[in-house]
Amino acid sequence: MDTKKKDSIKLTPQRIAIIECLEGNTSHPSAAEIYSVVSEKYPTMSFATVYNTLQTLREKGRVIELSIDSGKMRFDPNTKPHHHLICVQCKNITDVHRKFALNLPEGERCDYEIIGNHVDFYGICPGCKKKK
């Protein structure tokens, strides 16, 4: 994510801190996790500021909002097409950068024009396997 590129987003110090927290972040953090990090530098920042900034970044195509964790929304700064590997125990999310040739049969397309796909793989991560 290019912090210099404005994309018509007013770059306040708080918004820059949020963008920097996301930059290169592969942990797919929630708004609360981002708030926890940036509020150390800006203790008067509200959670609403973080949440609203994330929604603005999502609307501008700078982050993807993931709903793969039923307990909280997660945010992914990698907006290029990719898939996810999700631990069903700790909810860790790992990016998968491989294309999969998936063809939906004509009879199941419901007249949709297919433009892409997203695959989520579920399993138990190495850390959770060690705990067993």
C-alpha cells in the first residue's frame, strides 16, 4: 500500500499511522488489533477513527474486508487476487498465492458472467497442532 498516494483520502497523522500499521501486514488484523497498535502512538485516537478510516480505505480499494472470522471483521492490505488458509482453532489467516483452475458448470452459473474466484482453505496451523 503506497502511503504517499492520496487516492482522494485526507492524510491526517492518525490515518497515516493506520496505513503504516497495515502496510506489509500479513496477519489480517481486526479493527480492534489495529486500534491497539496505533493508540500507543495516538492515545487520544478513538476506535471510531480507526473503523471509519478502514471503511474509507475499503471503499477506495486500498484494503479488503474479510468476513472469514465470524467473531470479527479482518482487513487485508493485499488487494491483489489471492486465497486464504485459515486455522479453525486460533483463526490465524495465511495468504495463498496460487491460481486454481476452477470451472463452474454452465448449469450452475445462473447466467452469471464469472470474473474470478476466492478459495478459503480451513485446517489446523502448526502452532495449534503442537499444543495438542
